[in-house]
Amino acid sequence: MKYTWEFKFDCVTKYKNGEFITFSGTRNQRISFMSKVKLWVQNYNDLGIDGLKHSATNKRWTPEERFDIVAKVLAGNSLTSVAKLSHISPGQLYHWVKKYNEKGIDGLQCRRGRPTKEIVMKKKTKKLKLSVSEQEELKLLRERNEYLEMENEYLKKLDTLVSKREAAEAKVKKQK
């Protein structure tokens, strides 16, 4: 459930003044709510009123901005303090630091969505420059191939004609 920053601020001031914060719900829900209030108090103490406000949209961090934040952690600042000052979660910052250590600045690139599949494409065969004798041989082989294909067609037609003639002769013999 999202709470308005005004409601959060009201809860923080009541908590700091030691006043009772009204919350309707079960005992477990009240415990969960009070842990949220304590987190709001921490954010308020660290960042002021801005620590209680929501960002309007999810921010898209450029690799340079990510690197600036990661560099603060690598310089020796604590991960949680840098994350709070940058308004991001410590888990997200940890992820960025890990990616930077593994892949360098390329690890900080934004990779949203499902990764694209690598398409394996057949390489186009390059036309090789053939010598004159190879070109003549290729021409002769193509002519031979064409001749053999025509001969094959002729034999198939001849076979069908012979089988039709034999069928007709068998029919004539049967009638006699």
C-alpha cells in the first residue's frame, strides 16, 4: 500500500513526539506498519522531507550516473549511506557494484526487457575469382549436368510409354 508523504510525515512527527499512531488491523499488521514508520523516521532523519516523497516515475540512470554512484562506494563510503543519498535501494546499488567489478563500465549499461536471441545466419559465399582453366571446367561441368538432366527426363518418359504399351498389349491379349 502506498502512503502519501503527508501521512508519512504525520506518522514521523507523532513517533518522534512519542504519540500513539492509530492503525486499524491485526497485531501482525500493526507490527509491520510500525517497522515501516521506523524506516520512514530513518529516511526523514537522513534526507529530510524528501526522504518521505515518492519519485513521480522510475528514473532511468545513465551509465555515467551509475558509475558516479558506484565510484563513491569504491572510494570507501558505505553502501547503505550512498544508496540513501542517491534515493535507490541498497540492493540495487550492490547489484551495480557487482556488475561494475565483473564487466567494468559496460556492466552498467541499461539492459531492460528480455535479451534478444542471437540469430545465426548463414554466411553468404563469396564469389571466388577463378582462373581461366577453372572457368572452362565449370562451364563444361554445367553443360554435362544439363545433358544428364535431359537424358534422365527422356528415360523417364520412355519408361512411362513402354509401361503404357505393355498395359495396352496385356489388355488386348486378355480380350482374345
